[in-house]
Amino acid sequence: MKLNKRYDSEYIEWLGGLKNRIKNTQIKAALSANREIIELY
């Protein structure tokens, strides 16, 4: 049972990091797109 809890907590930590990386990448993409749109004007 302890082994499963450890893996569960590691998985939750890994998943949280993955979500953060996805969110950061989305923000960077949005900023880049906005910068390109502004340059068109």
C-alpha cells in the first residue's frame, strides 16, 4: 500500500509539472502570435 501511495504522489507531482509546462507554452505561443499581429499594423 505504501508503494502505491508513493507512486501516486510522484505521478501527481509529475502531472502538475506537465500542466505547468503546457500552460507556459500556451502563454508563450499567445504572446508570440500577438507580437506578430501587432507588427502587421
